[in-house]
Amino acid sequence: MDWKKLLSQKRLGKEDKAFFDDSGGRTVFQQDFDRIVFSSAFRRLQNKTQVFPLPKSSYVRNRLTHSLETASVGRSLGNLAGLYVIEKHQELKKQYGFSDFGAIVSAACLAHDIGNPPFGHSGEDAISNFFKEEKSQKYISKLSRIQKEDLQNFEGNAAGFRIISNTPVAQSDFKGGLGLTYSTYAAFVKYPKGSFPDMKNKKISSLKKFSYFDSEKAVFDKIAGDIQLKKMNIDGNNFYVRHPLAFLVEAADDICYTIIDYEDGYQEGLISFKEVENAYKDILKDTFNNINYDKIFNKISKINYLRSKVISKLINETIDVFKNNETSILEGKFIKSLLDEIPSSGNINEIKKDSFFRIYSSDPVLKIEAAGYRVLPQLLDIFIDAVFNPEKEQNRRLIKLIPDIYLGKNRSIFEDDYIKLLNITMFISGMTDKHAVELFRQLNGISIGD
């Protein structure tokens, strides 16, 4: 692959516009970041689960703070990668600076969780299970195999790509979502495949999940074709390889959720201070400075200090792996994640393992996630029945609660079953945790008049 093609300034839906639109001294890639920040979908992340649904502590992160932290780490990774790439490929200097790489990675990181449903990954499972139940078969019977897979294996990454790349006001209307650059879209797509076939067992990092629904396949094909992403053939199936900067987006996310979720475990009383301290010190090893650390007396401040040093070290280790494998990445031959290859990978895996058993499987998390399994399927059942049977008086009233964007032009419900189901799923998935719970309570007569 060629960096000149990979660093595309074309905007989705505005391909005929001039590449550089000097808006307040911002490059087109910096404008991508701002477009995401000011989107309503990004704003809703402030009340969506990172680890602890509906947390009581203000110290615990939500999806918004996690996304901002990931974008910060992503910018550092992108800038360092840009310094290396531009120095190696001198022909890029005339058009790009190292900060362009940082801006692309940071924007993609900022949006990486924008499609996550309420209640985190358990929300994805709850939606998927709903469409696998017997009562849902009457709705999905006419769908193609891949369309069924989209719903029965609902994926927040694909929902995110639909949000930022598509505006489903009507099937014939303009589609361009946030109108980001091709490079930011491609960097966002960590798993450049659709929902079928399932390739999880191949141990290829880019095939673990999927990042676009059948409804957005043509959009991604257009982007991938223009920037000339390579393809690989696995078992007779052709898949795109990742945009090189998508490896950095993945690394930024992994660094942040591994290290900072563990810190949140301490804030919630699930992990002791000593355990967090030891885990962080084990990563730092001989780079740890006892003199500065011993001057800090507050435990939270000590963890903050260690966390910053750990993230800095992981960033440097990650960039070293990127540099060493840049050629194989461009050739589409690098199939692991960058963090799999860093010296601290063993430490990262130990923290992930401990977090799974003691944080992600803790009583507070499991109890509220279990509630999500009741909330989301019931909301789906209620609103899907409404759009499929609009002749009922009660359903006509329920349809009025659905925003225009999910119903089609002039609020006339889409005829296509797949688009109907996908849009209602996106409507429910786009809710905040609190909105989903409150709407569930109101529709079930639990909190009338509250």
C-alpha cells in the first residue's frame, strides 16, 4: 500500500470539493476531530457504560472520558508514527506533516466507541440474543444470511461506522454521515469485514469482529478502493487488510482500557492499592523512579503518577513495533495487534486476566448488566412491533417517540424489513444507559409521572 493514497483528504459525500478547506486554521484531518466532538452521538457517550453501568463514583470513567483518553494516546502514537514515516518516505514532506498522522488516529480513536449500545458489551449481547429468539423470526424471515448475521451478532463497531458514515433519513437521500475524510474512516475500521463469514478462529487481529453492516458495505468498498487497501484471501474469501493507522487506533484503545479500567477497579474497591501499584511497577521495571514517587503521599496521586509513566512506556514500545513492521504492514502481511509484540505484552495480559475475573465479572457489574438484558430486548420488542404493525392505535403513538432519522422521509416508515429492523436497533442502541432504563420504566408503567 502507498502512503500517498492512504492519506486521503477526500470527504465522504463531498468528493468534488477542494481537498483543503482552511477553516479556522485547521487541516481537514483536524476538522474530522471537531466534527466528531460536536456530534450528538458523541455527546451521548457521557452517559454510556465503560465498565461500571450507572456508576455512583465520579472518579469512574464512562465512554466519553474513555474516548477522550484514547484519543489523547492515539494522537501521541500517530505523531510518533508520522515522524518516522515522513522521514522514511521523503516524498510525503511536501504535502503532509507528522501531526496529520496524529490528527487522523486521534479522530478515529475519538469515534471508536460511538456506536456502543447501553450497558457496554452486555448490551451488544442482549441485542444479538433478541434476534436469535423464536419470537423475532417473523421479523427476520425475509432477510438475507448476512443481514440476519448483522442483527444476530450485533456489533458496536459496525453501528459506529453506520453513525459516522451514513445518514438514513431516506434510502434515496444524501448519505455521508459526518462527512469525514476517507483516511479517518479507514483508520476507524479496525475490522474491515462484514458480519459473514465469521473468522474469529483464524487468529488474525483484523478478522476478530466486523466493522460494517451490509447496509454500509458499498460505502466501505468505495473508501477502500479509493485509498487502495490491499486484500487477503482466507479460505477462499477475500478480505481487506487494515489501514496501517488502524493498528494504532487499536493499540490506543487497548492501552487505555487495560490500564485505566484496572485503576477504576481500585476506585470501586475491587482491586487493592498494592495490587495496582505492583502491576504498574512491573511494567515500568528499571525505568521506575523511586525518588519522585516517594515524594507523593496520596494514594490516588500515586496511581495517577504510575499510570502516566506506564502509558508513556507502552506508547514507546508500541511505536517501536510499528516502525519495525511498517513494511510488512504496508504489504498486508502483519496480522497481529501491535500490543501482542511489545516487551510488556505479558504484563498487559496478566492485568486483562485479573480484570476479567475481579472487575468485569464483579457483582456490581453483573447485576446491572443483567438488568440490561431485560431492558434492551423489551424496548426492541415494543418498537419493532410498532413499525411492523403501524395500523394499531397504540403503535401509532409509539412511533411518535421515534426520531425522524430512523423512520425515513416525512416519517414514512421504510418498506425494507432489514432497514426497518436496523434503524430501530440503532435507535435503541443509540440511547444512553439512563434513557433506556427510564423509557423501559415508563413504558412498563413503573415510573409514571416521575
